[in-house]
Amino acid sequence: MKKSLFAIAAVTAFAGAAQAQSSVTVYGIIDMGLNGGHQKGSTGATRAAQTPFNNTGMQFGQNAETTSRLGFRGTEDLGGGKSAFFTLETALTPDGNNMFGTGGTANRVSIVGLANKGMGRMAIGTNYTPLFSNAASTSPGQFNNIMGDIIYGAQTANGITGFGTTASAPALSANNANSSTDVGLTVRTANMLRIDTDPVAGFVGQAFYSMDNTTDAQTGTTTATNRTGGKNDRNGWGLGTTYTFKQLLVAANYQSLTATNPYSAAVAQTATTAAVAATGAPAIFGSSVNTGTNIKDNQWFAGATYNFGILKAYAQYINRKATSQIDATQYATRTAQQIGLRGNWTPTIESWASIGTGKYMTYGSTAPTVNFNGYQVGTNYILSKRTNLYGIYGASNTGTSSAGTYFNGAQYAVGVRHTF
């Protein structure tokens, strides 16, 4: 009897010790298929300097419905409702020479943090902005990589350019509905502290602060081309909330990202002069981490979903204003609104559709303005919990901007997505 009691006690102690250890999960997505489309339009800073393009293409490609990725996540129970966690996630390029992504989004998430049950979680590292998280969760197409979702603004190589090459204008592309995933909103930043509360009466609070500051001593000769040093600061903050009541979900977020990069901390920011080296041309905060330069990039978002059972309804609105830190009279704004539906017609067939409109405006330089619209339809055929076939079609169109540019395009994809 004593031996049995000792054995039970030993097994119980071992189980308790095992529960206190970290649990690590390997996960990922592989998305491959046939991708194609066409785009027609023109680029140029003025009506007299337009360059037309007309492109078509088709290939066995990747990442149409979801970006392929490989990740590791782990948690450790610290006792008393507390835990530690981490996530490391990198992009994959399964049809490229390099399996692991080498672009700015290769490091998708790299965080470590602490959580307290009943309060929330705090994480530090390279992470998604709360605005992106809420926009993705209220998107009918779940932010796939086919054009037509004008909130996200995904995937097309050419289109309407912004302000030409003047250094005083922020580089927010006027490619209306779609240019890349950094046109609609900022997806992630590095150097981020993010806090998410646990639900309280249906509300979840979100906040983040991103800080990347450096100041170097001024060095070099008095000539402009040899001057270096000064401040190079990139900071941002954001607040948001979600509210859930029965079948209704409402989300709202605001974020402000600021980048300052004058070569001399003692001299006011100006364009190139004989006394100050050229400051970095203004550029928005993109989907790559901390890419903003001499810009104040303000973004706010509101979205909602309502689950009717068979169908789920979606509505979204986003506004973005990017203002040059060199010349505050130079700015660009982009607004867009979108509605959609998503539902399961059978246990194995899921479909969605969305349609939206928007407007792009600037002040300064050539001051282009343009109205745009887009739509998207798609379907999934569920083979198992981890594998599905998909088909997606999306299109984006604009009128002619005040600079003389225009864009019309469509993309399609059929493929297979496997999660593990």
C-alpha cells in the first residue's frame, strides 16, 4: 500500500512539474495555386508626363488567399493565473529560390510577453498593430492578397503614382484602391509594446506604443553632402476597442505614427540647402517595419460584423492622412468604405463578396485627386480541418485623376491552402 501511495505521489508530482514547463507549438500555412490577372492605366506626375501600361499575366504562384508562413509559439504557466508566452513567425516563399521570405515582411511577428488571467496580456517586439487586427477580423475576405478589398489595398504592381519626385511631398501612393498592403493601413511595427485587456462586459481594450529613437553626433565637413548625424526617430501609438453583444461585433481604432530624420538636430527641417544635408524624402509607414521617413501618419478605422446564422454581414470605414514633416502644407488623404457578406452554404462550401468605394486627395505639388471602387468574390471548398481549395476574383477601377493618371485591373486565383 505504501509503495502504491508513493508511486501515485511521484506521478502526481511529475505531472505538476510537466504542467509548469513551456509548451511549444509549431504551426504554418502553405498556399499555392494558379494566379493571374490584368491591369491597364498610366503613371506620371502631370498630364503631360503620362506613361501608359497594359499588362497581363498568369503563373503557378503562391499566397493568393493567405501568405505562407512558419511559426513557433509557446506558453509557460507561472501560477496564480499568470503565464509567459512568445511567438516567432516568418514568411515563406514556397515558389522562390529562397524558402524563407527576404522582404520587409519576412519577420511577421517576433514577440515575448506576460499574461494575467482576468486582466490581459502585454507583449514586446515586432507585432501587428491593433488597428490591423481589428480590420482583418471585420473583413469579408479576411485580408487575402487579391485586389478588390479596398480597405486593405492589396497586390498590384503598377498604378497611379503620388506626387512625382519632389522631396517635400509624402510618398503616399495615389494608386487608389490597390498598390500594396501599406496603402490602406500600417500592418505592423517593430519596437512595439502592445497591451490587450481581457473582455469586461463585452469590451476589450487595446493600446500600443512603438519607439525607435537614435541621436548621432554631427560629423563631416560643412558641405551638404558630407554632413551626417542628428536625430533619427520613429515613434507611434494607438488606442482601440472591440465590443461584442450577442451576434454583434463593433471595433474602432486610432493610431498615429511619426518619423523624423533631419541630418542635424540643431537645424530646423528644411529641404536641401548649402548648410544642411538632404533630409529623407517623406514616406508613409508601410507593411514593412518602421519604414516611415519625415512623416506624420494618422490612421483611424471603424468596423462591424453581425452574424445572422447562415450569413455574416460586414461594414468597414478607414481614413488615413500622411503629412510631410518637412512641409506641413504637403499631405495626402485616403478614405475608403466597404460592405460585404460571408457565409457557409453547406458544411463544406463557404463564400464571400465585398464591394467598396473611396477617395484619394492631396494638397501641394501636383495635388492629384481621384475616386476609386473595388469588389471581390471568393469561395472555399473545405476538404478537412486543415486543407481547403479556393477560388477568388477581384477588381479595382478609378476615373482619371487630376494629374491625368488612371487604373483598371482585375486578379483571379484558384489554389489549395494547407495549415499545420
